Amino acid sequence: MCGRFLRQLLAEESRHSTPVGRLLLPVLLGFRLLLLAATGTGVYGDEQSEFVCNTQQPGCKAACFDAFHPLSPLRFWAFQVMLVAVPSTLYVGFTLYHVIWHWEESEKVKKGEETVFQEGGSSRDASGTGSPRLLWAYVAHMGVRLVLEGVTLGSQYYLYGFKMPSSFACRREPCLGSITCNLSRPSEKTILLKTMFGVSGFCLSFTLLELVFLCLGRQWRAWKHKSSSNNFLVSESTRIKKEPTDNFSVVETKQQFQGAEL
């Protein structure tokens, strides 16, 4: 029963998703986590210890580093991953509630039925296939995820830009005058910064593509259903038009047969 429930949960969770949302977006999220865990600490772990300023005045280096990086890139990217994962987590939770509710309802129905009907209805889907609630929940979670990806990508550009400079000019209290501070390994930091920009941009593009494919798929299915309904109506109307002629020919044949007997 546990295996059936898990299979049903996975089926419902991926029912409305396209191959983009089912494969590419989880792969990109995993790649972002792997990149952050494997290289993030090694590249940005010394950003404060190797931030050297040409002054020995107490408190000046800390003030300049705070002006240069109000938020550490590592902490920002970790917060970005958690923030982007929140809509997907909520959607999985909603899907779990949906499956549990329909599972309990089906169990109540089965207990109230007779044994014959229980055996006949045991293969029914316990989650309510094609539920519009799950569809709108999936669309909402992808829309929120698209907004969060765009906001975090814009925030990353506002905080760090596209290039990590090799030096930083600081004029801030308690520093006396203009102070120049140097950074370690700016090229490595720039490469990782641009890589994280690229991964975030791909996630944003694929999220938008997922919504476009979802809308196109819904329109295609609606058009296909409408065309099949029209074909069914045309065939029904043709059959109804043919029925009076067929009945008339049958009556006429019977009358001829009776006249021949007489």
C-alpha cells in the first residue's frame, strides 16, 4: 500500500508538467547546488581574510569590506536556492494533501460498497485524475518561481555586477580619506560569478518555457477535444438523417412481401 501511495504521489506531482519541468529544471537546480558546494567555498572562502587595505586604522578594513560586499555571495546563492525551492516544496505539499484526501475518500467508498463492487472498483485511480486544482496549483507555483528567479537574478546583478574588480576604492568612516583595498584571485571569482549568472539565467528561461509549453499543451488538447466533439456531432446528425430513409425502405419491403403473398 505504501508503494502504491508513493507511485500515486509521483504520478500526480508530475501529471501536468512537461519534459522541461520534469527533467531540465531539477537537473539545473541540482547542478547549482553541486557547483555551490564544490567550488563556492574554495573560491569565495577567503574573500574577507584576503581583503587587504593600505591602512592599519582600526575598523577601516571592516567598514570597507561591508561597503564592497554588503552580503556575501555564498550566503546570497544559498538563500537564492532555498527561496527558489520554496514554491516547489509547497506544490509537493499540496499534491500530498490532495492524494491523501482522495485516498481516504476512496477507502470510505470502498468500505460502504458490496464485495462485488469492491472488486470491480479496486483498480480505480484514488487521486482524481485530471484535477483542475492541481493544474492551477502547478501553474501558480511555476509563476511564483519565475518571479523569484527574476528578482534574485536582478538582485545578483545589483549587488555584484558581472565582474569582480581587483581593487576597491573606499571612502567611509572611520577611514581617513580615500582607502584602496585589494582582492585575491579576482579572475576566479569573476568566472564563478558569471557561471552562477548563466545557471540562474537558464533556470529563468526554462521556467518561462515550461509555462509556454503548458499553455500550448492545454490549447492543443482543448482544440483536439473540440474537433472530436464536432466530428461526433456531425456523425450523429448524419446517422439521424439516414434513419428515416432506412425505416421507410423496411416498411416498403414489408408491404411488397405481403402483397406478393396475397
